[in-house]
Amino acid sequence: MIASIPYVSLAEVSDQLDTWGSSGIPFVFFINYDGTKAWGGTREEANALGIHFAIREAIQIHSNAYQFSKSPISFEEYYAKFQHVQAGLRYGDSFLVNLTAETPIETDASLELIFQQAQAPYKLYVEDDFVVFSPECFIQIRGNKIYSYPMKGTSAVDDRGPEILQNDPKEQAEHATIVDLIRNDLSQVAFPVHVEKYKYIEAVKTHEGNLWQMSSVISGELHPEFQGKIGQILQKLLPAGSITGAPKSSTMRIIKEAEAYDRGFYTGIMGEFDGANLDTGVMIRFIEQRGNSKIFKSGGGLTVNASARNEYDELIQKVYLPF
């Protein structure tokens, strides 16, 4: 029998992460969206608790087909949430809001199987609870440098090529806002901070066809007082800007009002420190086990010029099996 996971808050675990980071002791960890639940420990301790990590691990690709269907919220229900967000955007409380929703799904693929076969750089499986197969890096630390790779902007792969995403005015504005937010976030722990690569495109595999995702690379030199202080760094940077918006505090209030559900570990972060380097991912592409049902949580960024129908379609596009 798997023991219950002894969760604490990010604030409570922060000192321990600092100690491990400063001492070069390897560990894995994951933290929920609002920082109220966190766990950290060795890989062996994680496995004993039914917590399984796979970070940038190669997998053998299988061609098995699995049954999959989704029952998203109605457009009318989504539109009411969209309008609440738009009111906040027009009022100036936010420039960008990441709005998410729950989608019940049916599949004969178990959470464990999804974890094993998913093609994604950041995977986490908590037995009888949830599975994550995320394409998005949060931060990496290598030596005295910190890197972030904000991913914002999504479209279906078609004959028009990735330029259709790079040149879309709404997607450009959304991506520019997040890059600016992440650059400001990193400046709390690093200097100088600069954008190394802007608006590059990658394909993400789904069982319904690929998606284009737009990302950038931002880096900075860690201040001496933050070197090895992984807990302190996470407290400064969380929650991730790409899954909240800008500015964070007022945007998170809008999110809470509009979404009216608990994100839980969805849009939190997971990661591993190998004794020298840190690699972390944002917990998007998320399926939660709820009794006999499975719930997929997904969303996207809204600006004042966003189209409700397009954003609704994107939310549904992001509900998929990753093989």
C-alpha cells in the first residue's frame, strides 16, 4: 500500500531546498499552482510514495491506438468566463490572463500508461491522482546562469506553416507580454537579464495531429546571494508567469473569479536537481483521476483582442493523448 504523501507548503519546504541546493545534494520535487502543497525528496523516496518522475528521458515509441473522447464545457459557459476576463482586461487590471477549464475525458489508457508512453520532456505520475506530460520548461540553472523558456502561442499544424502563428497580431502581443513578464521576474534573482532567442516554433505531437508552439529563451547571471538557493528562487518566481499573466497579483484575482475551480497541481511546477544543475517544467497537459472519472485541465492566454471562439477551440485542441 502506498503511503499518503506528506505535503507541506512551498514556504515550509523552501529552506530544505536551499540546503540541498547549496550542498549539492540531488532531489526531485513538485509544487501546486498556489504554493500551498509541495513535496521534495530523493528519487527513491518519491517512488516509495507512488511519485514517478521522467525528465528529458527517451522512450520507445509505440503505435497502439487508444480510445479517447472529450466532453468540454459548452461555448456559452466558456463565453461567460471569457467575458469576465475581458472586463478585467478592458479595465486595465491585466494585460494578459491565462484562462483554463476542466474537460471530462474517456479513455482506455490508464494514467500509468500515459506516463510511460507520453512523448514530452517533463513527465510526472502520482499514483491514483494525476499525470503530467508537459512540453514547457519553467527554469533551468546551470552554473551561475538561470534560463527560462516561456511558451505562449499555439495553433494547429497545417499547410500554412509556422509563420501563421509567428505573424498573428494577437499571438505576437500575448508572447511579447509574457517575455517581458518573465524578464522582469528573472531580474529579481539575476542580472543582467536578456532575451537570447525570440519567438521560435516547435511542433508538439498529439493523437489528433501536431500543434505549433511558440517560445523564447531568456537568461541571466544569478546574483551571488541566490546561487544554490533553489527554494528562495522558486518563492521569488512562482507562480509561473506563462500560466498566470501580467501583472501577476491582479491577474490571479481575475483567474480565481473567472475559473471558479481549484487548479490544484495543474499549472504548478515539477523538477529535478542533479547535484549541480536544476531543470524544471510547468505542469501543463494535465489529467486528474477523480473517482472513476478522468479530468483534463487546459487553457490559453487571453488579451483584450482575443476571439472567444478561437480561444475556446484552442482550449479543446489542447485536450489530447500525447502519442
